[in-house]
Amino acid sequence: MHEFHYDVVTIGGGPAGMAAALSAKDAGAKQVLIIERDRELGGILQQCIHNGFGLRRFDKELTGPGYAHRYIEMVKQAGIDVWLDSTVLSADPGGIITSVSPDKGMRVVTCAATVYSMGCRERTRGAIRIPGSRPAGVLTAGAAQRMVNMEGYSPGRNVVIVGSGDIGLIMARRMSLEGAHVKAVFEIMPYSNGLNRNIVQCLEDFDIPLHLSHSVVAVHGEDHVTGITVAKVDAKLNPIAGTEFDMDCDCLLLSVGLIPENELGRAHALEIDPVTGGAVVDQFRRTNMSGFFAAGNVLHVHDLVDWVSQEAEIAGRSAALHALGKLPKVNVFRSVAAGDGIRYVVPQKLSPPGGRPTVRFFMRATQPMGASVVQLHADGQIVWESNHPVVKPSEMIVADIPWKKIGAAREISFTVAPAPEEPESRDAPQAEEAL
Amino acid sequence: MLEASASDRLPTQADVVVIGGGVVGCAIARELSRYRLSVVVLERAPDVAMGTSKANSGILHAGFDAEPGTWKARLNVRGARLYREISEDLGIPRRRVGSLVVAQDADQLATLEELRLRGIENGLTGLALWGRDELLAHEPNLSPELVGALWAPMAAIVCPFTATFAFAENAIRNGARIVTECAVTGIEVVDNRVTAVKTSLGRIATSYVVNAAGVHSGEVALMAGDDSFTITPRRGEYVLFDHSVGDLVRSVVFPTPTKLSKGILVAPTVHGNVFIGPNASDIEDLEDHETTRHGFAEIISGARRVVPNLPLGNAITEFAGIRAVAGKDFVIGLSPVTGGLVHAAGIQSPGLTAAPAIAETIVEYLGEAGLKLVPNPAFTPINPVRPKFVDMSIGERARLIAADPLYGRIICRCESITEGEIVAAIQAPCGARTMDGVKRRVRAGMGRCQGGFCGPRVTAIIARELGVAVTEVCKDSAGSWLYLPRSETVSAEPNHA
């Protein structure tokens, strides 16, 4: 069996893996490898044939494959090695990565730095315990998207969508364009989990009703799904007796959340943030495992691929610096807390500044709010704030904070609260397409 | 659907017809294949292990539950012993994890002592009563409020589908035939003796019929004019957890049993998952496999009395199985009404454990009823071992992939299942024809993403290997289509009335 050595290896060749590899190369890593299990690079972008990607990154509206293509070309030109049709079986401390592929068999790579960029998977029916029978025709929106867009088959004619995640909304439009009757989208929360733009363009433009505070309480059908029973839910998300109604369908698509695919790290002592499901990292996207970095949806689920690329650039650069021995070793970190109104913050901890004047934080709000103010608290003082016309859990809050604002503070946290004065009424800025 | 014409599939005559391709029917067919007999198993579903055998606890029970002298007691203890050899021969992974019946108070401790004495009467050795400290040292995640337990070191776990497929495959290797998608519609009886079985694929003449039809065994008996028992379906629901939380319990943990059932258990599976369940609800419909909100609440609260911190966020699926209840005991033996008919009916827990012993007993009854049992000189008790990528060393994997590159392509990333294993499962005797057939044989789609990633890929592999269109591949039953051609997507319903 052959052994290989690289400076930086990214596990996964989707948007995060490609951006991390490119930035590692830029930062001076000589030997960079992307290991991708599919037969082409691009990851989930390849099945996202709708447009709207890349407004921030390329200042242009691209399709998913279009966005991926730009990166694939850059990867080719940068002299980065790519192993396709290769699955990573383990990534062990010390940078020992074991992969398998049909034509090359088992390959072991040693590397100075690894970037986790495996993306995420969809939450399933089992995870949310929808009762009823277990017929065919109940599938995740992403699996349906792959079948329709890449394989050329349709999961059904009369479709109901559970959950208002972005993939579900995109698939509502996609199935409508295929000629299917998309009868409704049911969301258990009192607000949508998708980007506003998707609600408008994928549901409203197609007259597809979105029922908030509704939950599927039973799936019917012995062989193939024949329908569902739906009920309104109370404030504790429990079905309200007497509100049940039935709806016929031959396809039930689930868009009920995404889970970072961290099984490689969980096999070791990777510290996981229970809220994000991803690793706990510092501003370099450095995990608690020496030489392992993380970026993209394996770190936390993003709304826009542009943010994934930017985050991965940080991780890739850090991985290269680590490989070159230029990333300072740190044992003491300051933690960054998610305060009132904030569900999580990434990075979750800070090591001493590494030459850059600012540090970028990604955050999600716990609930939708109108005009709001996001504040950074350092040792009890508000040292930074920004106003937002609207805040939603589905849309990432991004904050670039100058180091000088943080200073030497020990207690660092972000909060979001309604803005003290009602600002002028104006529409939310249009968000770009979700990944 | 995916096979040759009906006449090619169903022989016109057989020495023995076994009705039902569950673990019991397949074990009986395998036992019969030791003899020079033509044996045909009729299964109305597209695969074996589609009834009670696909949804149960997967436990080889120690054998202290059943009343001494019952079929359940005798066949449980005998069956558990037979599995020691059978599991090696047939390739049924078996883990001897031991079982615990835990007590919450002094009354329940007294019940445990009764169970221990009953176990001794049933022929068991090694049962021990544990105090709280011993229990918590063995199972640190159990409730500290428990006061003691009955430890049965011989209890083991197996995968119930694997067991059924293994019996079926070995039966086929030894000359038996298994005809799927073949529903029994009647039994011809002349002068109070069975003469033929009528099916959806035609008539098959036979003098001996084994009724192993699970929840439908009452109907099968009636077809032959035998109303000596009836089946009450009793549903049990389960929640299965990912193997990332597989260390929740080491052993099978039962609460102290009640009259109705063994209670809600928390148990490991042979593949490293953990499940909770089952509850017990009597139902009207023999095919009512629906899980319920009430049922989930019942099993979750039941399991929490034993393991207070359940990792509910790591649940990967829920399902329901149906016990075929004919009374307190199994219905085993010759029909009291119709000659040539032998019942292996009313098989509920510990049916999986008892299956090989039931098979021995049924063959004895058939011999008593006049069936000539001449040993089959070509009988081989062993199934060839098929490679399991996940269990292999790196060197073994390298050699396997060099010989067949399909073993180098991971299709199911949650369970690390390769394309080579999926193809082998389709091509094997009693091979997979459906998505669930692949899932139950090699576990592709059994993991935390529940086929979200591998589903489209497995569909394509099945279509390729069977030479059918992707749109013909089903989930499990004949009507469980998965995909339409895109041209057929258009809904007949008005678009957004």
C-alpha cells in the first residue's frame, strides 16, 4: 500500500474544501490535497441548479454548479491534488488519514494539517419522530433534489413539504416547475426557517400555502404514502387536540434541519458545540485537536455559500500556517458567549490576535425580531454594536469586530435585542440564495 | 414484477409447503433441507422477514420467563443453545451480552427471585441476583433508584433479519425453494387430508403443509378447516438510536415483567445501536404497523424509569412490529382437524430465540405424520462468508479491493457499506430485490441519515444489477414505488385551486 504526505489535506471537496485548499496554497502550503467521495468536486452545489449563488463572493448571480465550476477551475490552476471517488474512513490524531477508492484501493496520507470540510446531512423523519406508517414516498428534500436534478426522476405528483428549511422551499418551486401539485408547506415553528427571498420566490410566486405552527401527526399509506394528518401546535409545540385535518399526497418531503457531519471527529476527542453540532473553534477555525481545522457546514450550518467560502479561506490559511510552523501554539483561550437573543456564536473562543486587524463572527438569533441591535459586551461594557432592520434565525448575522474593541477583556459575549427606538420603516435587504 | 413468469416460479408439486417466510418458516425450510425432500416456502411479500421477523427486539432470551413445561420454555432454552452453533455455521453475528431484569422496589426484588427459581426449573445455570452497586458498576447509565437486578449471562443478541436471511439462504443452498410475492388463497382438503395449496401464482400439490404464517396463521388454519386457535395481533413500537450512543447500556435491560409483556426494555443491538421498546397494544388490523404519538410517549417514559437520560436527539428511526398472540403459549404441532397440516403458529416472544428449536420440533411432527425423512447426503450446514468491509483490517480491505474494485466504493457512509457488498447481497441466494431488502441485508440506509445520502445510489445499483428501470425499484412491498419518470410528474389535481 502506498503512503502519501501532504502539508494540508481537506476532507471533502465541496465549497468549503475547495476554498480551504486554495487559501492554504495561497498561504504557502506546497502540497495540498482535496479528498472527495463523489466523482466530481462541488459537493451539494452540484444538485443546486437554481441561481442566486455568489452575489457576495463573485458579485454575480450564479447557479450552484456555476459557483462550483469557478472553484473547480481555480483548484485545477493552483496545482492542488484531488482524489475523487475516495471516501475518508478515518482521520487520526497526528494527521493520519485513511481513504478508500475503487481504483486506488486503500491509501494512507500523513499531513501536517487537516481541514474538516465534510458538510452536513439532513435531519430525518426518525429524528423528529413523526408517527404513522412507514410507506415509500417519504424522503428528505435534498435526496429528492438529487433524484430530480441529477438522476432525472421524480418522487411524486402531489407533494406536501414538512419544514420550511431552504432546501424544502427550493424543492417546492422545483416540483411545481416539474408539474407536480405542491399542496402545502407545514412548519412547526411560528416563523419560517428559510430565507425570506425563498418564501417569496418559491412559495408565494407559486401560490403554495405556508402553514406556520403546524405539525404532521400521522403518515398514512401501507405501501406508498397516501396522505398525512396535520394539527396546529401550541406554544410548547404540542399538537392541539381537535385541530387535526387530513391532506392527501403521494410524496412527503422533509426539510427539518441540517446536522454537521462530524463523525470523523467524534471518533476521537473532537470538542463539539452542542448547539451548532460542529467543532468548537477559535478565530483561526482551529479545533481542540492539534492540526485539525474546520470550516463550512461541518462547523455550523450556513445560509449562504459565500460565507462558507470565506470561512474556509480562514481555515485553509490557518492550516497552511500550522503546517509551516507559523501558527502560534496556544493553551489558553478566551471564550465567546452567546448572550440574550443569540443562539450561537462561531468562533466560540479566541486565542491571541494573529496579525489581522479584525475578527469575523458568525451568529444566529434565537427568534425573529424587527429592528434590532446586536451588541458586543466586553467585561460588562458594550464595546460595539450594529443595527439591523430585521433579525431572523434563518439568516446569519455576520460581525467583523476590530481587535482593539475586544482588547484584553476576559468576558466576551454577543446579544441581540429590539432596537430602543423604532427606526424608519423599511424592507429587509434582500438576502442571497441559500446554499 | 422482477421475475420470470408465474409458471416458472411456482412448482406444481412439493413434498412440503411451508406457508410464511419469516424466521420460523425459513428455519423450518432449512431444517427440512437436511432431508431428501422438495420443499417450497410461500411468502406473499417481495422478501422474507417482512412480518414479525423484521420488527422485534433481536434478543436470544435466556429462558427464565416462560412457565416450566410450556413450548415457550422448552423451545426457548433449546433454541438459545442451537444458536451457538448455527450462528457460526450460517454467519449470524451473535453477541453474548447478558440480560438484566431490574427491580425498583422490594416487591419487584421478590419477583426477580421467582424468575430465578423458574429459570433453574427451565434448566438454566448461572443466573444471579445483583444488588444496586453491582448493577450500577455494570451499567452506569441506569437509574440510581433501582435496587437490584437478575443477571442472566447467557442472553445474547442477533439481528433478526440476518437470522432469517441466513436460514433462507442455507435452505436454498440445500435445495429448498422460496417463492416470494406468492399469496396463499386456499388449501385443498380431501377426506380430511391436505392435498394442495392454492396461490396467487397457481396450485401446488402437496401432502404436507406447515403453517408458519405469523399474524396470518389463524387465517391459514381456517383455509384448511381448522378453527382450533385464533390470532390476536398485539403491536409493539420501538425507537432506535444511532451507534454514536451505543454505549448507553452493555446488556439487555428489562424492567420487572408484568402479565401482559416483558415491559419496555433498553437494549443494545448486535450492530452497536441501542433501542427502547416495545409497548404492547392489542389492535384490530393485522397489518396496522403505525407508530403513534401515544406509543412514543409510553416507551420513552417507560425507558426513562430504567435509563433517566435518554439521548433522544440521537434517535434515528421508529417502527412497530406485530406479535401474533394465540394465547399463553405457542401453537406447535399437528392440526387437531386436518391431516398433513402442522402448525408453527402464535409465535411471539421468544419466537426468534426458539426458531431453530421450533424447526426441529415441526420436522419431528412431520415425520410422525408420515413424511419420509431420508437424509440429504449433499446437505451443507454452512453458508459461505461474504466480506464485510467495516470489520476488515486495512490489509484485508486492500486485497479485497484489488480483486473487486466495487469494494472500494463506500455507498452508505453512515455504516461504511461498499458497493461490492450491496451487489453481493443482490446476487446471493434469496438476494435483495428492494431498497429495504438491501438495507436489511447489508445495512445500507440503516444509519443516522436513514438513506438520505445512499438512497439514490442504492436505487441505481439495484436497477443495474436486476436489469430493470430505476422507476421499477420499490421500497419493500409491490406497491411501494419510489420514483416516477420526470415526464409523469404532472399532477392530475388542479394546480393551486
